[in-house]
Amino acid sequence: MRVLARPLVALGCASLVIALVTGPAVADEAPSSCPSAGRALRYVTVFPRGTTEAEAESQITTACGATTVYYPQIAVGVATSPDPRFGERFGADRAFSAQAERLAAQQNLAVKPTPARSELPQTDPAKVPATDRADEQWDMKAINAVAARAVNPGKRSVVVGVLDSGVDPAHPDLAPALAAGESAGCLTGAPDTSPKAWAPTTSAHGTHVAGTIAAADDGKGITGVAPGVRIASVKVIDDRGYVDPEAAVCGLMWAAKQHMKVTNSSFFVDPWALSCAHNKDHRVVREVLARAVEYSTSAGTLNVAAATNEAVNLTPSPRSGSAKATGCEALPAGLRDVVAVSAVGADRVKAGYSSYGLGVIDVTAPGGDPGECVLSTVPGGYAPLCGTSMAAPHVTGVVALLASAHPGYGPRQLRKTLDAQAQPIACPDDYDLTGDGTQDAYCAGYEGYNGFYGHGMADAMAAVAPAVRSLAG
């Protein structure tokens, strides 16, 4: 993964081939002996739909692996193995290890491993500044959130899954909203409900995202889009800033199991940057994520995702099990059941870092530009960050308000309403951000739907009172 944030100045893919349909490529019998020593690497594995748990475990064991978890609803499993030939034995088009990919890069390309970040300081609620900083929240005004929460701040029955690096449980702006019993850590690919598993350790990213969604309306610090809803911390980002595909699958499946109305994914899946060149590894990752998103949507959960900070023209991902992908994909944002969000600055123009793409971007929201980022919660206080990571939770908050106002709405109704209520933004006449006479990106489409802004700016007031919304100018 890369988390999609920009701390002030720093900036900042699944169908399978025919083999998956026809059946496993695992050897008929296990090798005479499987390695018992060596580093055990983690793999995400995919099976023909309908494969039972016993069948899946047998295939993994035969290939010299051990099953960590199996999700029969989508026929995807997570396995570990010390055998470097596990992927080959199981089937290279049916298993993928992000850990192995990174290890190979380090060995073959002399790439230094990413060091773990330093531990976050513990939050002392008494020391968190109590100054009201609402006047600095230009982003909330841009989506009419200030007016909206006066009408309906959201309902406690609505739980939002923050799939991220963990949410600080001690922050006074977040503690009242935190649904600890519905939180889980997903770094191994299997949910772990212990508080230690879902709390943040090295990254403030998830806490920042959570504040934009649901920070308390208490006259202190900042206030989120939907301060009346609850948030669940679903940790998928590890201490080095990676999101492995098995962690993302686990997060989506956990959210569906807990009946969360909406999840926020401000990341893209590692070990690659955006994939514009497609291979069998990429297809495995796209397939497992597409199945997880498809299942969670059918179970009643809508996923909102950041479009990424790569400033590239994205293309839609094909449906699960369909033809090979082309162009540049962002996972999970490029998947068809996901609401993909681009970022704008205070001037309502696409931020230079924000990726875009006609048929991919659904709506836009404030992500900020250097010097005017989005202020939100971090362990110990508040800080500004820029990125599509910051834009996505604004939209997630609006969806939470919609779910509060319309408890009977499912994912497709929520998405349709979100799109219909967005404030249209036309393509800019000139998008030369550097002033060098060259367009920095090209916006395709028309005012009501285009590649930069999708259907337009998400509108919180329209979500709670569509007849009286006031459009931000």
C-alpha cells in the first residue's frame, strides 16, 4: 500500500485466467517432505467459487502451506508457508505473496527494506488542546457539513468502518464515537478483536481519517461530517505503511460481518504502485479484492475509496472473472462497486496530485493543496494533511448521513443518491497548474459527469435535507 495522504509538502488491480475456472493446479500428492525451517511467508489464495473449507485447506496443505483463514463466501484463503516453492506448487495464477514480492525486490534490485516507523506517542486526553478550530475547517464548509449537522448529525445506529492504520481510542474527539466491540486488526488476513490489534502504532493516518468522518461536535478541536455516527477501527495498514491484499480482504469481510453501512479505504494495495502493466500476480490481487467488495456490497456495506495521489488517468477495473484489465488501475478505488473519490483544493479545482478518470471517479471532495490542507485529529491533538486520503472520508461521512436519514437504503440506493445530490463541477477551461503552457491533465466529460470530479462535490446538506440544501459557492 501507500496511504493516500500528503503531510503538508510531501506528496502524499481482479479477474483470473481460465485455470481458475477449470480448477486447482496443485500437485495431486504432497511432496515427500515440506520445509519446516525458514521464514514463513503469507499468501492470499483464490479457489473456484463453491470450494469448501475442507477442500481449500487440503489444497493448501498439499502445497506445503498452513491455512490462516478461509472465507468460503468468496472462496479466498490466507496461508503461510516456509517453502519458497509454495506459490509454484499451489499455482502461480492462484496465489500471491506481497511479502515475497518485496523480499525479491530487496534481493534482486538491492532495494533496502522499508524501516518500521517510530511508535506514536500515547494520547493524554487532558493534554489535547481544547481550542475550537472550526474556523480552520474550510473543507466542511465546502461540502455544506456545518449546516447539515445542525439538521441531522447522524445516528448511533450507523457504524462506519475505517479501514486504515488504526484509530486512537484515547483521543477525546473520537472516543465517544469509537465502536470498540466492532473493531479488529486484519494484518494477518484474519480478524483479531483485541484492542492492541486495531489501535494505531506508528501512523496517525487512520486517526486523521476518522476525525474527518465523526469527530465530536463539542466546541473543541474540530468536528467531523457526521459526529453522531459511530466508527470502527479496522486496521489494514501495517507499521511500514503497507496494505497487503489479504489485509484488505479481511477488512472488507469483517465490515460485512459486522453489518457496517459504509467503509472508508484511503489506501491502495501493495506491493506495487498503481499497476499499469498487468500480470498474473496482479490478476490474483484484483480477483480477491473484487470478490470481497462484491460480497460486502451484497451484504449491505458500501465502500468508499481514495483515487490515489499518483496523478494518473485511471481506467475502470473489469468485473470479477471477466476479461483482462487494461490501463492504470487503482485498488480498491477502480473496482466497480466502490465509490471512488478525487480531491480538490479550496478553489474547487482538482488537486495536482489527485488521480482521475472518466468512468472511475464518482464524486470529489476536499483533499487540500500544500499550504491549505485538511485539519483533523491525530494522536495527541490535531494536524493538517493533504491527499485523496483526506477527500474520501468527507464522502464517507456524507454517506453515513444518508444512511442515518434513510435507514432502509442499501449500498446501491446510497450510491445513487450520493451521485444525484452532488454539486456538479465543470471541467476547467485551463488546467496548467505550473504555468508552463502545457496542460497537466485532460478532463473528459461534461459538467454533470467528468473524469476530474465525477458527478461533482459531495453535499452533506442534501443528504439530510435535500429540499433546502444550499450550494457552496
